[in-house]
Amino acid sequence: MPTNKQVKKPGERSDLAHKAYMGMRQMLLYNEILPGQKIKYQDLADRLGISITPVIHALKWLEFKNIVRYEHNKGYYVNEADPQEIKEIYETRLVLEVAILSKTLANLDDSGIQRLQAALDAFEEKVKEADYYGRLISDMKFHFTLASLSQSRIQLRILEELFDLLFLRYSHNLVITSISETSLQEHQEIFDSLVARDLPRLQQALSNHLENVKNHIIENLDRMVIKKKESVLDFHSL
């Protein structure tokens, strides 16, 4: 019996959930949704031009990735910064990215060098422009391009998940604690070591870079936590 009600096409619901997920990824990356903030379903749905149902599906996906959390009878919240988690992410990246460098050099050709040069140039351009969020993305692309030269598919999937967690949950913290000039020099050293096909030098350059970035972020986050506690104590002493 014909009706005026539209029938959903196969896959339409999952497409809408993906649209909601990608929309929220963008908002998280650019801090339009902040750590600790409660997520308002209807506001998100209105902004993305979809219903609440795919928004909730997308939130469950983000919950699985530990980017948001659900509190009973309250709703979803963006997870706040956890210095220990950031430390573990960078330690895992260090082990993973350094371990595949021998494969990277074994598979390296002129095309691979050109790809990494383009990624390095894009990062340098964002540093010059003081485009903080663009710099985060171009930094991720530099590291992912380097890793992709190894043609290690499983490791690349793991790295993608780490980048998702790092950049979606901690983009605000990475921006305010970043060290652009030092990172640019370290990226250049990584590239030069790759072109020279010097594995020990390349491993050392990448290890030093990731270790330096990790330590810098953790130190600054610790300072922020201390300042926040001091502000609370000062408020209660009034």
C-alpha cells in the first residue's frame, strides 16, 4: 500500500552515522567541542543537519575509541586530558615507528623520498604561517607518510588508531604545548637520515624526536594541572 513516508535506502543509516562521526571528529580536532564538555545531542544533530539517532551511533563509536565517555542518566562527555595516557601513546608510537624503519629503507625509492619531502614542506609551511591546527595535521601526515613507506599494513592501522586518540582527544593540549621550531629541525634530521639511507642515524633521529615531544607535552600538562589546582585553592581561600 503506497504511503508518503520515505523509505530509507540500504546503507543510509550507516552513512548518516559516518557523517555524524566525521563531523564530530572535525569539531574535536578544532576544539569546537572541548575536554570535559557535555555533548548536547540535539545541538550536534541540528548543526550537522541530521537526526539524533546517527549522532548517538557516532558517539558510541567515539566512546569505543576512549575519546568520549557516557555517564548514566547524564549523557556523553568529552574525556579530559590524562598525562599518563599521552605518555603511553608516545611510548607506543616510538616502539612502533622505529621498529619499521628497516622496512622503510628496504622499500625506499625516489617516489617515496618525494612524498616525504612534500610532507616536510607542508609542515614547514604551517610552521611559518603559525597555523597551529594545520601544523598538527601536517605533523601527523609527515609521520604517517614515513611509516607508510615501510608498507607495513598492520602497523599502519595501529598507528592510525593512535593518531585518532592523540589528535582528537588532545589537540587542544598539543597546540598549547607544541614546540614548532624544534620539531621542524628534528623532522629535517629524520628526512636527511632517510635520504642518506643511514638506519642507525634515522632510528636515533626519530627516537629523539618522539621522546622530546613526549617530555615537552607531559611537562607542560603537569604545569597546567598544578596551576589549575592552585587556582581552585585560591578561589576557596577567598
